[in-house]
Amino acid sequence: MKTAREFLDMKNISKKFGGVYALENVSFSARAGEVHALMGENGAGKSTLMKILSGVYRKDGGEIFINGRETRISGPADGKKQGISIIHQEFALAVDLTVAENIFMDRFPKVIHWNELNRKTGNLLESLGFGDLDPTRTVGEISVAYQQVVEICKALSRDSKILVFDEPTAVLTSSEVDKLFALIKVLRDQGVCIIYISHRLNEIFELCDRITVLKDGQNVSTVNVGEIRQSDLIRLMIGRELSEMYPPKTAKTGEVVFEAHDICVPGRVSHVSFELKKGEILGISGLVGAGRTELMQAIFGVRRRTSGQILYMGKEINTRSPRHAVQNGIGMLPEDRKAEGVLLEMPVAVNSTLTCLKNFLRVPGRIDRKKESEAVEAAAQTVRLKMTNIWQNVGDLSGGNQQKVALMKWVLADCRLLILDEPTRGVDVGAKIEIYRIMDQLAAQGVAIIMISSEMPEIIGMSDRVIVMREGTITGELEKPEINEYNLIRLSMGVN
């Protein structure tokens, strides 16, 4: 590992929005040839700091030095000229163009020599260990992992010396994550300055050399990865101990309220049956592709099932569409929050009452805004939503608060069964704790909860009982004393 000098040095950076500090005298430095993690809860200032570095925002105060020289970054184009690139979790690629065309899209010469363009692309891919990727393939035809490689190559083709990875593993499978980590290590060893933003602690401790923690727009600490424990890092980020992560169980499980019998989804789920009790949190575990999401989509009516019976309180109910599911008191928080969970360009109030608007109609076609506002305000207090007001657009909120709005929709709908698919994906540790608290409160009110999660600590910490799936079938069921990493891994891999 090469960590010879501070290549990037941001000193006393300040930024205000509407008179409120988003950053106040924040300093951050990173070395050439290291992977430096930037961590903190949503709203801590990480994104603002990186947007100042890349030229999206202009700082109100402070200095930026690159390779020892003070640098003024006037805009995103200038940031790219200075060798700064951000790899976002949502890629900026033209799916109908080839790999080579995407990499050099913003720098085409007047006369394009296609053979030379493809040769340069091939050499770049080869240098990163991805020589098997054909430069002439259309980007829409390649995997998400390879699309991320194209984004990285696009940055490196501009001779980027500072690469910022913003939640890069959010859309990757475990094997694709391994390939990405191998690539990042190659870049590190080539002397690239890498800034890594992630809420996944295991990634930070596997990949990074140093960690800088921000909280409420201010510096907390910079530490070497080998000199801090995960529990201490969480305490720095949120001011709480790790033992407080999962709330003590306050709900008492009651009688069986929900039953699914012989659910089949062609090619995805095969003859699955299970039951759920009042006030219970049932964890659904398994590897990627095990059929967990497809099973829940079939129950909620998003996906067609070829067989199966669903009962509530012993009576069969119709869930052939999401509308029918909602009418029967079933809600579902989807895995992809931005695409399916909330309307980003609409206010908190509109998002929150989408599923129960009829409750706020004064007369047909006329909404009682006062009644709606009071209900939304009360629900926002329940989930501790951080917002300007209920008419603020959801897209302006942090990821954790967007997820809370997605939950509010079902809180106001008064669901009796709530399906949560990866409920804390892409949110910080503080927001996770809040979501766990909300789940416990709902269970205490008698709501039956199904939670799909790929995080074993979450499954272990929150579940009263766990069903493990593999290749569309249930391989085992675990009661509370049996829920541990060994049993979860064993069953997910089909080992008896």
C-alpha cells in the first residue's frame, strides 16, 4: 500500500444554505494511493463536501489544495479538468451506445477513427483487469458490474487522480462487489486518491485505509482502520453504543393472523407455505436470487402467481393486485425506494396519503386539507421525520428520511400486515436505529411484519422467527434461540 503524502487537502470548508450551516470549518485530506472512507449519518455533510470538491457547489469559505497547490474549482467541468471524478450509484451512461463510445463520449474528435477508439478502450480495460469486456458491445447488454467498470474507465480516461465512490455496491451482487474491490485495490496501488462513501461497515473495514467521520456538518475524527473497532466507529457517528442498535422487544406475539399456502411463481418460487402471528416480526433470509422478493411480490399482487391461497384470520382474501392487497390491509415497502417507494418530485403530504386518500375526502373529489395536514404532521412526529414542512418535496430529503416517508404511507393506511423489503438499504446507522424503533412500535400495536433483509445482523437483531429460502423454496425455519450466523448461512447454502 502506497500512502506517501496528502494529495488532497480541504481546509476549513464552510457552506450555508438559507443561513444554516451544512458544513462549518470542515477539514478533510486524502493521500495518493489510499482508500479513505468518508462516513457519517445522512445529513452529516458528506455529499455537500464532495459536491464542493467536484464543483457542483461553491464553498462559502475555506481552501482546497491538490498536490500541494491551491485550487479554485468553478464548476463540474472545471472539477473534471482538475482530475476529480465521482462514481455515483446511479450511472450516467447511454445504454444504446457502445462501451468505447460511452467512455469517450464527451471528447469525440471531429473525425472519429473507430479502430483507434476501440483500441484505446481495450488497452484501458486491460490495464484494470477487464480485458474480456468488448469495447464494441452496447452498454445496455452488459451487467451492472461491467457498467460500473465503464463509469470508472470514463473517469480514468480523463486522467482522474481523485476518484469518489458514492455507495458503489448498492446495486451489486456479492460476487460483483468482490470484482469492484479488486479493481479499487488496483487503482489504489497505481497511486489514485480514492474517497469511499458507504454505510456498510464491513466494506469499510475490508477496503479502506483511513476513516474520516462527519456529524452535523462538522469534523468528528480521522482514524486508521486498524486502530478502531466497529462499535467505536458507530459511537463516533451517532453518539450511541452499538448495544443500542436494536430496540428491546416490546411487542407480544398473538394468534396466527396470516397464512400463505402453496405459493408458486413460474421460475422463481415453488410451493412455499408459511404463517405469521399478530405482532410478530418474521425475517426472510437467503442469498441473492433465492426468491424472497418474488414471493412477497406475489403475495402483494405485483407479480402473478400460478397457484396459492392467502388467508387472513382464517378467511381467504384476494391479493391479485396491489389495490386488492391494500384493500385487505396489506402494505409493502419495496426494495427500490426511489423507483417504487416514493414520488421524489411530490411533497411529503402527497406521498404519505397516497394509499388512504379516501379518508381525507370532504366530498367526492374534494380533499380536506386541514384533516390531511394534521394526520401527516402526527405521523411525521411518530417516525421523527426531519423536514422543513410537510409540503417539502421528498427528493429534497436525505435517504433515511425518504425511507421514513415510504413507511409513513403505510402507517397512515393502518395496515394489519406490513412487508418490508430491505427496509434499511442505503440509509445510515442513525436512520437504521429509527426504522428499527418504528418497526418495534408497529409490532407492539399488533401489526404483523415480514422483513426481507440481506444483512445478517439485522435479521438476527430484529426477527422473532426466520424463514430461510434457497432457489425459490424454504430450506428451514429458525426460532429466536436458533437465529445465528451459522444457521442462516447453513440453510441459505442448502446444507442440512
